[in-house]
Amino acid sequence: MNVNTDLNLDSHRLVPGRRAVTVLSRPAALAAGTALILAAAGCGSAGKSTAGNAAGSAPAAPTKAEYVAKANAICSATNGPLDATALKLATEPSPAEAARVIVGSFIPEIKSQLSQIQAIGTPAGGETTIATMDRLLGGDISRIERDPALAGPAAFADFAKVAHGYGLTDCAPLS
């Protein structure tokens, strides 16, 4: 999903003479990576419907409680690989290697989590909130794909605010 948002959540601008990935210094990288990882874990939602059964009828939409429980379980189960990626980012010596890890490992892990959460389905009454979470997360992912130096603790803050308010507290807990 490639969604642009008008939100400017990055308060830090690149400073001439500094490395492009200064947000990935050891302490910041660990916090940022974990935040990004966990944000992605609970990222998104279920704008997609699942296939019907053999008789052709559509499956019942999950309740909000079922959706929240399943999404939080996905985030919890996938936080391990994301934490490992965050630790790798915290120990990477060069901005180029950190960017390679973000694009080659971190973003695909986040997209996988998003797909798993979308497969849950959308609870009745949650369509607007879930669409907002999808839009925000998609925009965050797109920005980081274009410029891995944007990865940092606040990279998914907009998504996390909406997701946590909806109950997805295991997703992006540090954002």
C-alpha cells in the first residue's frame, strides 16, 4: 500500500555534515527498531475480506474483541524476529548496512505482520478506524522504504496512537 499522508511526524531534520542514519545510533537504534518492529506487528488491519466457504457464503466478521485479541497475538508472536532485527540495527557500524537491514529485513517483516492482521477481517463498526490504521501504517512504511534514515522511535507514532486507542497495545508499544 502506498499512501501519502500530510502528517509531518518527523521533528528531526537531517543536519549537513551528519550521517544520514544518525537516528540509528546504538541507544536510538534499539529503541527505534523495537518501536518500528512492534508498530508493524500490530500495524494495520483488516480491510480485506477472507474467502467464503465451499457453499459460497462469506465468513462472519470478527467481533472487535476477537479482532483485538488476534491482532495482539500476531504482534506478540512476531515481536521476536523484529526485536532481533532491532538488535542488529543497534550494532550495525555503517549507515549503508543499517539501511540494507531496514529495507531487506525489517520492512518485509512489518508487511508480513500487516498481511496477517488484515486476514483477520474487519469487525462491524471498526471499518473507519481500521482503514485509518492501514493508511497511516502504509504511509509510514512507504516513507521508510524511500528513506531508511527515517526509521526511528517516532516512525510509527501516528499509527500507534490510533492502534493503541483501538486496543492493539501489543503493537508498536514504544511508539
